[in-house]
Amino acid sequence: MKKFGLSSVVTTKYLKEFKLLYSSFHAYNSHYDYEWHLVCSPDIEEALNQLGINITTYPDCLHEGEQWGDTESQKNFSDVINFKFNAAEYALEECGRVLMLDCDIVFFNRFDEETIRIMESSVDAVVSPHMQQSPQLDEQWGIYNVGFVYVKSKDYLKAWKDITFSGKFIYEQKPMTEVISTGHYNVGIFPVTYNMGWWRFNNERTQHRFNDFFTFGGELKYLGANVVSIHTHFLDVPDSPAYPPCATFNKVMRHFISQTPALSNVANTVNELSENN
């Protein structure tokens, strides 16, 4: 795969989660030519740069917020989210392509060859559907999860950003659905084993999916394919998570990483960072 950028927004609160993302991505993808572009809180810039020479930081005034907090907290949460466009623009300018990642992504394996073929094709973007089997939630929040997005087109990124900043929608997820629905862009889809978020397993129509995880040949599988990445606040205390919907998913994932040899690096990093909570 050609050189690409990775982008994220890292606040003080989520520094540990980014360390897990950084470590897990490198563990399985170090053979690629890539560089990180991070918008971050000023007080953690030094800590981020100490992780590796392939990191460029852009400190900015990021205020911690909560999606379900008071009015000010929700505004801070929204402002931090919107900085992801800045980070992606920096990476896209430098590398010509960018994988936009929320800092609570954890990698379990390398990219598969078919997905690389799609990413290297003439797509404007590759996106990850929620796959939560809830038309009501898709209508409210959008069809696609935007914590794992591959972008090659500046026009696509600008269109997504413009709709997000138009004030018509809450957050940036529904605007992506709006952009894709125009039909103006060539968009690929990441397989189900990428960006496996807790929301795909947390209702009565989807909880049965836990039965489709298994280990084989030392690797974690889902429906027979390698699990490439998960999306969850994985470093929350297991029995009293800061984000309750992640609880069951986190327990299942912690079980599997303890039983899967190929995930020993992830297990060691999770244990090390969890001890410091």
C-alpha cells in the first residue's frame, strides 16, 4: 500500500486510549509507510511526540466534553469532534490519502489484501456502516460510523465538512450519509471485521453476533475472517465503565484477547495502561 497518513484528535482524557491505538496499529502494520497527524491538547503534545518519530502534532485549545453532559459539555464535545477535519486536512495535504481514526480504535490484525485493493482503487473514500440493525438510529445519527474513515479526495472531505458545519445536524455522522447519498462520490465499504464497535452488539436483534467470534490458528475470527479492528472505550474499568454501552462488548473482547496468542501485544498494553487508571 502506498504511503498514507493517519489522523486523530487526542485530548488529555483520551491520551491512554490513543497510546493503545498507536501501539496496536504499529504491532500489525509496521511494514507500511505511514505517518500520524494529530490535533491535541497542548499539555500532552510532548507525550505524543515521545511515542515515535512518525508523529506530527498540532496543539490547539481542546476542552473536554461529554455527549450526554450539560449544554457547555455537549458544545465542548462537538467542538473536539470537529477538529478531526483539521487533522485529516493536514494528513491529506502531506500524504494524499488519510485514514481518519477515533482514538478509541484498537487494531487486532493487519489490513487484508482485498481491502487494500479497494483502498488503492479510484475511490474517493472508504467508509464503515454502523450495521446496528436499527433504522430509527440510522435515520437519527446516520448510516455510517465516522470513527474509521479512509479519504483520498479533498472534495469529498470538504463536502462532508461543509455539511457538518452548516448547523443542520448534530455532530458529523449524519452529514456523511448526506454526502454519500448525493451519488457524486465513489465510495467503498470496509468489511464487517473493521471498526467492530460495541453498537453492533448491544440490542436484542444483534446480541447473537457474539456467538460468531472464535479463535483459530492463534488469531481472533468473526464469521471466519480475521478481526482487524474494534471500536470501544476499552480502557474503562470493566465493572463500572465511564461509557456504559461498552460494558458487555469490553468484557467479551477482554476474554478473547486473553485467549488469543496473536493478541498478546494488545493484551500486554491493555494491562499496562489499565493499571495506571
